Amino acid sequence: MTPLNYKDTRSGFGEALLQVGKENPDAFALCADLTGSLKMDAFKKEFPERFIQTGIAEANMIGISAGLALSGKIPFCGSFAAFVTGRVYDQIRMVVAYSNLNVKIIASHAGITVGEDGATHQILEDIGLMKMLPNMTVINTCDFNQTKAATLAIAKHVGPVYLRFGRPVVPNFTPENQLFEIGKANLLKEGADVTIIATGHLVWHALEAAEQLKERGIDAEVINIHTIKPLDEVAVLKSVRKTKRVITAEEHFRNGGLGDSIAQLLVREFPVPMEMVAVNDHFGESGTPEQLMQKYGLDTQHVVLAVEKVLQRI
């Protein structure tokens, strides 16, 4: 499979944020000293009166965002995923989630594909942290086009949102100008033998794996779960009831991630053999994104291996 082009997901956010700013005068952008990294430059240049540089003070940024939301504004506050969650979790929990405020928490450079920045800048537990908060919507996009569409969608959604995306250039394969429905999974390929449920960077690897499996006579169904919470339980159960085998794939810890959510659903509704492609309770390290994805088992080959393993189970 060959994608049409390669782009970084954060640039999809940047383009959409500028569009949101043009369409809605209530939209504000806040950043914790990483404006260029989060591609907020265009918004800052176009709307300097609606851009707030908080410096390396993430807790303060969340507090200002809460105040803006209480004033009827739509704040998009961003930083690296490691800093906008772990460093400021109490403020998010008590000020944003508990109060159910219309704050959009933007998390770039998520997962281990931050690469050479190392374990201090990588986070693999953020989905778990955020999905456990009542009122919080959690979105993890797979490419440039989907990140852009998701940003436009959350601008219209009322309530707290955690939008997660990455740093590296990745295949851009979802439709341009797509309709992004929060909480609705995308069926990318129909199949009969096994369900591959992926999110974020692993969606493209899932599609590549499905092509390789097809050559071996294995018909895999591929689902893109861009919204971790609320989870599209109907789509998941419909697919798994057909294939009766499932694997999940994500750039996150096994604990607390997409696989955790799918397992909880299936153990309640339709228990089947399941495998997870995810990082197993281990901090990251420095290296290129490609090296780290391979070392921690988050590439196409490991998706294939997981499918082969789950098909051997009774």
C-alpha cells in the first residue's frame, strides 16, 4: 500500500485552528512556550489579541482556559502530551472536567514517536489518564486530514476535549474534507476472519498488516477508532460478533489505552480471544521514531504477529 502523501498530524491541527479562528471570534489559543511545535504560529499571527503565551506554566494555562470558557470563549490550550496531562492533571481534573467546561486540551508529540527527545518527553499513559475523567471526550487521530477534521469538529462540540496527535511525518491517507463524527468509528476494510481495531499512528500499520495477511489467505477487518471516549461500542460489537477474534493496536501502554477499553466492553458483552499491540509497562528511550516503534513492537510486523497468535487461540 502506498499513501498519496506524507504529512505531520500537528500541521493538520494548525491549519484547522486558523480556520476556526476565522470562523468563530470566540476561539482563543493558548500555548505553554511551544507555539512553533504545536503549529499555532498562523493563529498567533492572524489573531494576536486572541493568542495567549503562558510560558512554561501549564497549570496556569489550564486555569486561564477555564476562565475563558466561563466567559463564553472557546479556548484551545496546547503543549506536548507529556506536559499537558501529567504535569497538570489536578488542574484538569478539578477545574475543567469536574466543572464540565468547554476547554479543548491539545496534546501534540504524544507517544514514543517524539523519538530522540527521550522518555521525559514521551508519554504512553495519557489516554488512560484522560479517559478516566468524567465529562472528558478523548480523541486520537491517525493522519493530517483526520487531525484537521477533528479540530474543526471539537470546536463545535460543547464540553471538555482531549485531542491527541503526534510529531513525525506519517502517511496521510484518510479523505480530505472528511466528515468527522465524534464517537463514530471508521470501518476502513471489511473482513471475516479477525478484527483489527487501531488508533493513531497504528491505523496505517493495521492497513498494511491487512494487506500482508490477505496474501496469506487471512481476511482482516480494520476499524479506525479515533474517539477513545465515547467508544463506538455498536461498531466494535458488530465487527467482533462477525469475526470472533480481535486485536487492538495503539501507541500507548496496554494499561489504560484503547485495548483496555475494548477488553472491558468485550468481557461484558461478547468475550472472544484478544491480543493487544501496545507497550507493556515500560518507559521509552531516545531513538528515531522508526527504531522505537520497532523495538517496542508497534509496527506492521507486530500487528501481523498478533493476528497470527489470536487466530491460534480457541
